[in-house]
Amino acid sequence: MLCTHIIQGLFGNNLRMLEKGEERYMHEFLQLVFIPFFVIVTLVLAIILYRTVLSKNKILVKLRESEDRFLNLVELSPDAIVVHCEEKIIFINEAGLNMVGASNKDELIGKSIIDFVPPDYKEIVVKRIQQMKNGHKAKTMEQQIITPQGNIMDVEITGTSIMYEHKPGIQLIIREITEQKRISRELEEKRQRYQSLFEHNPDGIYSLDPTGKITETNQALVNMLGYTKDELLAMTFHKVISPDLLAKTSFHFQNALEGNQQYYETVGIHKNGKKIHLHSVILPIIVDSKIIGVFGIAKDISKEKEALLLLEENEEKYRSLFDHNLDSVFEMDLQGHFKNVNHMAEKLTHFSKKELLTMTYSAIIANNEKNVNKDFSSVIKGYSLHVELELYDKFGRIIEVDISAVPIKKHGRIDGVFAIVRDITEKKQSQKKIKELAYTDQLTGLPNRHWFYKKLTNVTKNSNDNKQPFAILTIDFDDFKTINDTLGHHAGDLFLQQISERLQHCLRKKDNISRMGGDEFIIILENITKNEARQVAERILTEMNTPILLFENKVIVTLSIGISMNLDFTCDGETLIKQADLAMYLAKEKGKNNYQFFTEDLNKKAIRKRQIKNALSLAIEQNEFKLFYQPQVDLQTGKLIGLEALLRWYPSFGNVSPVEFIPIAEETGLILPIGEWVIKEACLQIKKWKNQNRPKIKVSVNVSARQFKDKEFALKVKQILEDEKVDPSFIEFEITESVMLNAEEPSLLIREIKEMGIKVAIDDFGAGYSSLSVIKNVEIDTLKIDQSLLENVMQNSRMMSMLEAIIGVGKTLNTKIIVEGIETKEQLNLLNDFQIIGQGYFFSHPLPPEQLQDVWGRNWLQNE
């Protein structure tokens, strides 16, 4: 078969030709071709076999020789050589034994190389062994091995695959590099330290070659000069040195190149042109005993230079401030001895500088030396101080001074004291005069209200602390305004001066009096009983009984005194003043020229008044007011001819009488909006009655004196009439006699009102003042005679003549006459013959509008 395959291989094409139709020639072909070919092949194979055996023997001889040489080389190698085959060490040379400290090869032969590999390296070592088994050479690698003694050793390993004793294995060449690694680490540490010092040094570090070219620089120098590192490395140091110091800098550079270390200061030039003061240290760079350049360190000392310059300037300023200060300046040591003084200190004390430098501060202290020593101790502990003291000069005269003292610090430690002293003697005298002026009433010479409140604070505190009662008296002289108005302000001033002297005569030495303003005085009586306070008040009233002579005019003095006392030691000064004022107002209400003590009853009245005052301000907004109407009846016919609108108030805390709330409204000014509301409400009611086809009758509205003083009163009335479109002829304003006291202005306003068509009545006529003088220059439509006059007529028949006269005057002036307060049949009968109008409870109480349905057609004389 083998031959057949060989023949087919050699003669494949001819055989294929035979297979296609020439099979008859097969036998002949085999005989002619195969036999010679077989003989030739046999001979060739025999020759090849002989030569192979011969070559193999030669190779074996050479192989044995090569192995001998290899073993000799391996044993002589300084590096450890290990053969690892079938997962175990089968060979290690003597160098390997010595390297790991093994005494004989049996300690290692037969063990796996992996047994000597630390855990951190096992994975990579296993991988490298596999690579070598696969025919790859393992590159040199540094790793660690474990010696039989358990020590860790740094090694460098190179490995490759080999055939050892006809078996595949790996050969490892191992070199110990422990010392090499140690040296490398030390070198690296030194390099890093140098590099860190170079890169992170806050000072500029650089190197120069012998021509001065910059060959290396750190970032600090880059930042210092403003150039980039590349820019600096392209230039010599000459470009960055100030021209005026270039020669000096070059000189030091040459000295360094000659081997001498140099220290010097120079000025660098920043890229932006700014000058930088530098302190430089340069030293030669020596390599193999040859100077190859210069190494330098440059420190920016610009701030130090500025600080030094500033220090010099400050020293000059200090010397200037010290020597030329307008105030006295004393420098003392920690014991208080004067170390230095300026010229003003000599002028202040009249001691020479030489004399002062032998003294301590205590020698010129006039008083309170103990406190001064305490203050000095405070300053040398580091605190500043500002005080006012009194000093002695050389002649024993006292000087009032203002002192500012501060500690002197040197190198962070307190070394002494500076004291700046200003003479304030004149200032103090001026302040005393100003204070006297500020706290003194210039007219009377008494303390004024500013002094009083300051004094009251101290008295109140002292009283409460020591449980000592005190009293406050508020004094108001009655009708002082009349003195000013009739005799003039100069007379008023003389009056105040004389009563001030009289008041002081009535007081004890320890009592205090103050003029609060105008004719108001206030007195503090310390440590006093209620009875003693009463006696003081009575002395004052008695003293004032004697008339005062003013420009040959005798003036009768009357006054009202209110007294409050701090008996329970709980009141503050302001409260006591308010209580005394309330008591004084009560004295005025009780007829003047008397005194009253504050009581709880009075306090309740004050609280009630405050309640009414607060509620009144919201009464219109909360719709609490209402108008009632009281009929006015013709006494001849019994017919209704008018209605008086009367204000009623219904606050949340209960009805309040007009007698109570109207005066408060007048006092607070709330009467203005309230009065305006009354006029408007009356007009609205007139419109309603007109719409109900009621007969037209006059409605009277009361107008207060305060409203008459309102400059816009007439405009407001006119606006209401226009808004409500009411016929003004059916409106009448009732004003009191008091409105007409200053006749000129009210007269003009009355004329303006009458020009609108509104009628004007004088209310409460005959109750006081100069009744006839009130109406002589003013055209009045109605006179309303006060109820008091009618009451007097009933009690005193002689008063009938006065009533007849008043009615006669009214009729002469062609005014209507209304008598108020008719309450009885007897009063009505008395008035029947006068043909006048009556108003009072006899006819009707004031009624709300809804209760007035039948008033128009009724005969009011048929009163039930």
C-alpha cells in the first residue's frame, strides 16, 4: 500500500490515463517501472539512516560537552539560577543557596517556587509561569520572595522556558536587589525633599549658568517677578534687576562664580515695572570640583522695607505729636515715674522738664489719690482710661484736667504709660454756667422743669429705697392771663417774680420749688407727713392773701393747689405729678383759691374721663350718637314753632350725659367732628320731615365756642347745606355768650352765617358775662333766657324786674325770646303775658325723631 501511495504520488497523471482506457498496458508498465524504482529508494533510505546514526552520536557527544559547560557556567554565575519543572524546583545553583541563606539544596529541591512567593505577588507569578510554559519569555520584573528563614527579600527575576533532561520546564535568573532598592529609595526621598524644597519654598529659588542665564526657577520666583517660567528661562538675571543696582548685583554674581558665598540686597523689577526689594543669597554650584553656575535664593523684603519706612515715619510722627502736641503729654514707667514730658506739660504744671523727670505722678495729684493709683494699675494691665482729675501745679493751685491714658507696648509687653492731659478749668467753669442756665428759670431764678424732672427721679428713688414719704404740690395762679392782657407782659413778669419770692418764704430749707412754665409752679416736700404738707399749702394761701402792687395797681392773688403724696412707696414721679394735677383741677372746680389732696375718688374720675375721651374718638365711626329733639312752643297759641336738636351718646359702657361728655369733647377738640356730624344729621332729619310732608319748622343746633374758632367752620357749613340741599332759613345756630367775649371775630363769622340764610340765637342769655354788650354789635335772631334766671324769679320777686328788662331788650332788638327750663304750670302762668316762646319739661322731654309724629298739630298748652 505504501508503495502504491508513493507511485501514485510520483505518477499520478499516467495512472489516471491508464484508468481511462489503457488497462491492457498495466502489467507491462509495472514490470518496466516499479522494480528499478524500488531498488533506488531502498538504497537512498539506507544511506540516510547511516548518516543519521553517525550525526546523532556526534550530537550526543557535543551535547554532553555543552551540558558540562552550562553546569560550570551556572555554578559560577553570581546570580541565583533556578530550574522549575513539573511544579517543583529541580535545580538551584550555589549562588541561589547563598542568596536565600540555605545550607544545602535539599532545603529547596522538590518544593514549588510558589511556596517562596508572598501573597501579594502570587497571582502575577502564577500568570508569568504559565506564560513561560507556553513558550513566552518573561520580562525582568522586580518582586519580593520569602527566604526559608521567613525573611522578605527584594529581587529582580528574569524567566524563560527550557528543556531540562528531556523535560519541559522554566529557568529563572534571580538577582537580589534589597540594597539597591534601599539606595534607590534614599535617593528618591532626597530627590523629593529637594524638589519639594525647590517647588514649595515661599522664597524664589533659581540657578544661573556662568553667563548669568537663568537655567532653573521655582514658582515663587515666577510669582514674584510676574514673568512665566518659560520667559524667565529665556533671559539672564540682568533684565530683572533695577539698573541702578545692576553693577552691584553683577559684582556679587562674579564673586559667587569664584567660589564665594554672597549675601546682599538688591531691587528686582516686576514685569509690570514695579520695584521689588530682595534679599539674596547666592553660592557656587560645584560639580567634579568645577564651578558650573550659581544657585540663588531671593526673598521679597518689600513689606519689611515698607514697615521699616513706616516705622521711621511713625517715629517722626510720634516725635512731632509728642513735642508739638497742644495738650500736655507725660510718659511714665511702670512705677509711675515720669520718663519724658513735652513743653505743654511744663507749661501746665509750671515745673521744668528736669524737675518733672525726678517726680512720680502722685506728686501732682490733688485728691482721690487712691482712685488714681487704682486707675494707673488698670492701665499697666493693658486697659485704656479716660478720666477727669484735679492736679496741683508748682504753686499749689488746682487745675481741672481731662486725662486719656494708654499702655505703652514694646515687643508685645507693656513697658509704661502715656497720659495726654488737657486743661479743662475754663471749660468746667463754662459748663457750670451753662448748667446753671440750663436748669434755671431766667425770669424768676428758680430751678426750671429740666432740673425738676432730674431732681424728681432722685427723690422718688430715695423715697422708695428709704421708705420716706414725700409730697408734690402743683400750683396754678387763677386769671394770670388777665394780668397779661390788661396790664401787659412786663407786669406779668413782675407778678411772677414777686410770687416766686413769696412761695420760697413759705418753704423749709430742704424743700424744692421749680417754675414749670407760665404761672405753673411745682414743689417737692421731702420726708413729710400729710398734715405737714397741708400746713405748707395753708401758709402759701395765707402768704398770697396780701395784694401785689403792679405799676400802682393792686392785684388780688388767688391760686389753686393740688397735692399728691408718695405714702406707699410704689408711685413713680410722673404718676405723682398727674395726681397732683388732678387735685389742682378739683381745687379750681371748687371755687379756686384752695388746696385739694389727691384721692382715689379723684382717680376714678380721671379714669372715667380717660374712658370717655377714648370712646368719644370712635363714637361717630361706631354710630353711637343720636339726636333728640325738644319742642319750642308759642305761649300765646300753644303751637309748635321750633325744635332744639340735642345730642345724646350711647357708648358700649352705658349712656353718658352731655353734661359729662361735651366738656371733654371741647377739651380734646373732638367737638369739631362731633359738631359737624350734628349739623349734618339735623339737615338730614329736616329732609326726612320734608319728604313726609310735615309742616316746616325751625330746628336749632348748638354750636360750641371751639367750633367758632375753627377757620373753616363757615366753609364746612356751606358744604353741608349744598350736599343736603336744605333750606337754611329753617336752621338756627345756638351760641353761648362766652363765644362773644372776643366780639370782633365771632361777629364776622355770625354775619357770614346769616348771609347763608341761617338764623343765630344766643343761648343761656343772662347767665353771666356782660350780656348786653354781647349783642349790641351783632344782629341776633333769638335770645334764649337761661333757666337759672327763671328759677331765681320764682324765688325772688325782685328778679322779675330783671326778667322783664331782658325780655324788653330782646323785643326792642326785634328778636324772638325763648325762655328755657319751663317745668311747672306756675312758671308757664308767670310768662303768659310776655308773648314769648317756651321750652322745657312742662311741654316735653327731648324725644327721638320716631316719637315726634304728633308734635306738629298738637296744642301744647293743653298739657296733661
